[in-house]
Amino acid sequence: MLMSNTPSLENYWMPFTANRQFKAAPRLLASAKGMYYTDVDGGQVLDGTAGLWCVNAGHGREKIADAVARQLVTMDYAPSFQMGHPLAFDFAEKLAARAPGGKKAGLTKVFFTGSGSESVDTALKIAIAYQRAIGQGTRTRVIGRERGYHGVGFGGISVGGLVNNRRVFPLLPGTDHIRHTHDPVRNSFVKGLPEHGADLADDLERLVALHGAETIAAVIVEPVAGSTGVLLPPKGYLERLRTISQKHGILLIFDEVITGFGRLGTPFAVDYFGVVPDLVTTAKGLTNGAVPMGAVFASETVHDALMHGPESQIELFHGYTYSGHPVACAAGLATLEVYEEEGLLTRAGEVAEHWQDALHSLKGLANVTDIRTIGLVAGIELASRPDAVGARGYDVFTDCFKNGLLVRVTGDIVALSPPLIVEKEQIDSIVSMLGDAIKNAA
Ligand code: PMP
């Protein structure tokens, strides 16, 4: 059903949006099916970003819709503190059976949240609580990485590395950052993982030397940084971070809110890189974006340490009204079924080479300074216009949208992450429309 009229734009305060700019040229989506949105004027928009990196199985999945509808009339809500409902336990069990790294990695304890930001705050709190539970109560410092994005909670912006998210707000005391791994000079236009930069993981050693390991609870990174421009880990980098964190008793958290649920061609980045952290944060693809939900996978070691305190004490004083929400669990269970029936958790790997080659065909266009791909993700970096960082990226974004393609831009980096059902011809259309937009934004 299409709305022909534009609603009033006066009252809704839009998130992460230049609201004034938006009102001059509103983009309103009305419906979605498969790989396409339809806007309020009936125009088709090819979804090059799976919504916001979340609609991994494509839009309008009836199995998910039916499960949600059924659950809403069966039981719309149930409190999750000191009681529960079977779906939450069932969903946790099914997730644990497919946990990052497989069962042997031991990341089988699942804490439900309502979003990626909540998953991040939850993981940071679990890490600090774990350290206390094992007698390491001085370890309260959490370490992030420059150009990391971990949502917008106070924990997430503190470990995050984006100045615009940070500068206005007070941050968690004691946080510090390792450097990002982006090196567009030495690693430019490389296919596959960057060769240079594994040694940047040694920054963690420097922070240990500076602060003392006994003050550090955890380090959090996105295995592939998404929102800040698709920055890939150099070969050996994550392994090195794992070795150093383990050596110093620092928990390693992988933020897999984007990379989780098939984005790289494996169920999780943990599987792709073969590096096992202590905690993994997820959201987005967990429910195919249909119902807000997140989940933290914790190792058995971390979980069990928190179970060994005195019986009288609650193990982890933390939770949300919507933790394990029945409707979200129903959506998540149906989503897992869709992923498995259609082989979507490995599908990105089957088209990754085509994706990579198609995108690298943009090399040579004026202003394209780097192209990075992994699984079904891509970052296309454009030269900034003098004195107008982000202007070229914004022009590419608006031009693509006008011509029927949804892309994301971060400054002058275009990010792509289509639903994992994307066909090769649709990949070619995405690349061709993007190429035209880049030419128009000369
Ligand atoms: N972590 C990562 C890696 C993300 O990409 C995001 C969202 N883009 C978040 C956390 C925050 O998720 P949410 O917006 O659901 O709070």
C-alpha cells in the first residue's frame, strides 16, 4: 500500500540525521520485499545495505512475519526477571548450538538485550563483573580502538573511536584506545586481508605498560570495523590481539553486531578468522532486523565464574525489560530457520569473489582512492573535496537513492552490505549504479 502524501516532518526527531537537510529532500520508504524497498512515490530502491546491515535474509520474510503474528496473540510479553518463558530458553539453546566458533569454542552462554548498543554495554559490564568475581576487582578499565563503532550507550561511545559521538558527552573513566588499522597507503586496493599492520595489535602491550594490566578488564574491537568505513583487520592482527590479551588476563570482546549471522560468508567473524574471544556481541541479523533484539555470547569460563559467588548474591545485577522478549525470540527462531533452510550463513562466501571483482572494476574511476571487500561487505573510499569532507560521499548517496539504490556513507566512504540473498545480476546493478553516481560526483 503506497502513501501518496508526505506526512508532516515536524515532530519526529530523526536519529543520526541532519534533520534540517532531510526536510529539504525527504526520503521516505513505504514497503519492502526481497532485495527492494518501495518509496512513498512508488519508486523501487535496490537495498545495497540490508537496511542498516541487518536484513540479512532480505525483506518481507513470511516465515518471520507469521511467527511474530502468532506470538503476539499467544503471549505478547512476559517479565524476564526471576521468571521466563520457553521461547527464550529455546532460542538461547539454538543459538548456543550454532555459537561463534562452534561448540568447542565454548561461547555458549547467551544474554539477551534489545539492541547492539545494549549488547555492548552488557558485554563491558559482564567483563568487569567477571574480573571482580575472580578476585581482580581493580580491573575496571575498558579499552577500545580508534575508529571503532560500538553503538551509542555511554559504554559504547567511551570505547568507540568516533569523535562526533564522543566530544559532547562525559565518558567512562579510564577508557583508552589502541590505534585503528586503516592504512590506505600501504594497503590500498588490496584484494583480501591487508598485508600490513598486524603489529598494531602491540598497542595493547603499550597500554598495559602505561596503565598496568591489573587495571584493565577488557578490550573490545569489531573484527571488521563496519560503520566507520569497512576497515579490514590486517593478516595476523586479531590472532596477535588474542595472544596479548590472554597473556595479560584481559578479556577480548568481538563486536559482531554487523559481522554476525553470515555477513562474511561464515556464521560469525570468529569462524572466519579462527580467533576465539571471551565475549561476542550481536544484534541486527539476529532477527533479520524485523524486531529489535541483541544477544551477547559469553564463554563458559566467564559465565561460570559469575555463578560461583555466594548463593545469596545475584550473579550479574543487570537486565532489560525486553531481555528475551517473546516476540523477538519468535522472530529470532524463525530467522535462524530461514538462514539454515536457505544456507544464508555461508552464502556470502559463494558470491564473495564476484562481489570483489565487480567492485574492483571501479578502480580507476576519478576520486576512488581505495576499495575494500570481505564476504558481502564493501567500502569504497573517495577523495574528499577540498574543505568539504563528506560532501562527495553525500552527493553519491543522494544520487544513488534518486536512481534507485540504497548505499551508506560515512564521510567520503561508501559502504555496501546487501542482503545475503543478492543475485549476481543485482551485484552488477549495484556496482553500475554506484559507478555512475561516483562519476556524477566528480
Ligand atoms: N556495534 C556495532 C559494530 C554496530 O555496527 C552497531 C550499529 N551499527 C552497534 C554496535 C549498535 O547497534 P544498535 O544501533 O542496534 O544499538
